[in-house]
Amino acid sequence: MSERFTGNFTQQEPIPDEAIDAAVAVMKTGRLHRYNVAPGEAGEVALLEQEFAAAMGAKYALAVASGGYALACALRAIGVKPGDKVLTNAFTLAPVPGAIASVGAVPVFVGVTEGLVIDLDDLAAKADQADVLMLSHMRGHLCDMDRLMDICNAAGIKVIEDCAHTMGARWRGRLSGTDGIIGCYSTQTYKHLNSGEGGFLICDDPQVMARAVMLSGSYMLYDRHLAAPEPEVFEAVKYDTPNISGRMDHLRAAILRVQLRDLDRQCDRWNDRYRVVEDGLRGTPGLTVIERPEAEEYVGSSIQFLLLDWSEAKIAEVLRRCLARGVELKWFGGAEPSGFTSRYDSWRYAPSEAMPQTDRVLKGIVDMRLPLTFSLDDCALLARIIRAEVGAVWQAG
Ligand SMILES: *Cc1c(COP(=O)(O)O)cnc(C)c1O
């Protein structure tokens, strides 16, 4: 009898007891709004920002309502205006072009390589089309950040990094989110910290961060922040920066503070799982494992592989057979967006030209979540099932 997997791909670990206690303590005070603090009290949100800035090695941090909010706030904070063009990845998630559209700007899509990172040759070719790049480290894959920054610095392009899948990852030892002018993170349930909804921006530029704080809905209470620029910096921006409310609250901050202390250990645990699946898949005929560059320290909270140049029917057959054995795979190549998968040409509000090389890669990307509720044995089983089913469809020719 063939093996079956019975785990749940959307089941994260429970919120730690210590975090639950911290949340209950906040609720008992009744003071949930970030600026509602007792005399002498810093508040969970300000403390979280201070701790997050320290953890990421950034001067400033701002906690906000979601990752998508962080991205839009970042665009506004660096002065992106309606009608401006913004370079971004063709392979990313809908909230990224959505953030660009939300400020009235227009995405210019840059292709994806077989390594699942932004195509730097395509970026160089399009560098004269925009002054801003919203770089999405989609599914945790980091491009050659040294070359990317060279291209962008030479062309005067400001970089905003979407680190929704790279919180804790590094390129040549530098934490993801610290190369660009702003790094954005999500603390939505499926990311590396879980507060249901939530996000962060980090930044070293005082003017930009002051604008982000004002934008997030600080009223004139910015002096209650512990990881923000000095009050003088706000004097220059406070009358000209609209309040576009998107604050974090103490309840979510309380559970994030506890989780943040454990981030490195959790990243190691994701990578243990990732490597078991990766080892189990390597060498499967017809299947391309995404080899990770030496300079990249990734966080394997999901895994991707390519069924490159397979027909749609055969890929669908693999997915169907795996699902019948309890293995939920997602396919980014489908013509119709489904679940969280969608492609650049399904965002019809944004103009796009056909990108044959990118389409070839997108058509072959298969994706699987690796929640920490899976054991290493689970991961070995997942790899055996995928290997067997890909093999069966491949051999049938
Ligand atoms: C989740 C995600 C976002 C947005 O985060 P939310 O907190 O859900 O708004 C942005 N980019 C990528 C790549 C994501 O996966």
C-alpha cells in the first residue's frame, strides 16, 4: 500500500504560552491602542519596534497593520506619486503590485530566473524606466544583492525590499531588508512571526522614517516611539505628511515580542525541514531542485521546485496524484489565479508585456509550504511521495 501524508499545510504552531500571558496582561489593562499608555509606560508596540530594529540591525523600525500596508507606506514615505512607474518582480504575490497600485503608481514587471530570483539582466535593461524598485524576495529567494545594488545605485534607483519571506535571512552575512532604503516585513499567520495580521518597516534614513511614522497614523505622538528619529526631524515633515492609519496595537505587539526572541531558532528549524525535503527530491528525473547560492542564508518556510518544460496536463496530473496522497502542492503556472498563486498577467489593472523566458519558469514552478508543525519524518515522507508521483508521470512520458 502506498504511503499517505496526513499533516495540515496551513497549520502553524500554537502561540507560545508566554506570549498568550503577555496578551492577556495587555487585555487586563484595557489599553490596547499603541498610544494609550500609563505614565512612564513605554507600551508593547514601542518596545517591539525597539527590539525589532535591534534584531535587524537597523536604526529605526515601525510596526504597522500588515505587510501590504508596510509596502504602500514605504512607497509613500520615499515620495512615489500617482502615475510614477515602479519596477517590481513578475514573480511575486498579489499584495506587491497591489501596494504599487494603491498609491496610483504603475508596476513595471521584471522577469524571473530559473533560480526564482529577479532577472538582473532584465532589471539592468529596464533601469531607465523608473526611479524605484520594489524588490520582492519571493518565497525567500535572494538574488545576488551585491550586483542588484550596483545596478540600482548606478541608475539612481531607490530600493524597497519586500522581506515577507526573508525575515532572518542573509546575503553575504547582511540581514535581508538592510540593503535597500526600506525593508518591509509581514507578521501575518503564514510568515516567520505570527500575529494574525501585522507588519514592519525598517530604515536608517531619518527623514524617510519620520514620514513613515506620520503616515502610519501617529498624530503628533511620535515622541512615544523608541525606534524613530528625534522629534526635530518630525518638525520638517509633520504638516505635510497625511495620516493614513495603519498602526499596530499592543495586543499583537505583545505576542510578537515573545516570538521575536525565538526567531533564529525557528529559522533553523525551518531549514532542517527544508533540507530534508530538498535532499529527498534531489536527483528526481524531470524535476529541478532550486540550488541555493553559497552567499545566501535562507529561511526555508516553503520549498519550490521546477517541472521545467512539462505540459500543463502533466503538471496537473502530478498535483492531482500528490493531493490524492495528502500532499498539497501549489502551481504558479496556472492561467487562472487560485488561492495565493497568481501571475503578472493576471493583475490586469497593471500593464504587462509578454515575457517568454519568465513564462517558461512560471509555468514550471511548484510550491509547498513547510509549517513547523511538520516533523522531519513528515518531511522525508513528503519528499518520497513527490518523488514517486513525479517519477510515475515522467515515466509515462
Ligand atoms: C504575505 C506577503 C505580503 C503581504 O503581507 P500581508 O501581511 O499579508 O499584507 C507581501 N509580499 C509577499 C511576498 C507576501 O508573501
